[in-house]
Amino acid sequence: MSASNYANCPRCQRTLDGTVDLLTRRIADEYGKVTAAEYADLQEKLAVAAMRAKNGSRTFREDYGIYGVETGVVKVSYGGSCSECGLATSFDYEHEIAGLGGAS
């Protein structure tokens, strides 16, 4: 069995969440100090950032496979990377099935 999936990148999600936090603080700090139009612009930026953060990035492609029971050794392969920030990881794992007296 093998599969591909697009998931939320944890690094990109932190950035999205940080943008929401920054804009939230900025709106609180700018209240009464900027024009109504500038304040409305900040509110719109916050609304867009909050929606992006809620929806997630879906930029982390995961590819994985699980196979090999026929040989007596189950193999798991995983790799993933983000198309936006470049975060990446991969690993391979083999697990011998107990009770077969060794792999063939």
C-alpha cells in the first residue's frame, strides 16, 4: 500500500498563527491612533490572516508506503516536504514478523 497526502506544514502553520497574533496586537495598539480607513484595512488583513490560519497551509506533501508481508519483513517508508518553506523529513523502517523464523 502506498499513498500521498497534503497536510498542514507545522512550520507554515506557526507562521500563519504568528501573523494573526501580530495583527491582533497591532489592531489593539493602533486603535484611536490611525484613521478609520487604516484601521479598517488592519481589520481586513486580520480577517484574511485568521481565515488562512484556520484553513491551514496544506503545503506539506506526504508520501508513504507499507509493504513486504510476503517476505516476512514489513517495510515502512515515509517522506514529506513543504513546497512553501522547505521543511522536510523522511525515514525507512523494517519490522520482522515474529514467529516466522527469520525473513526469507
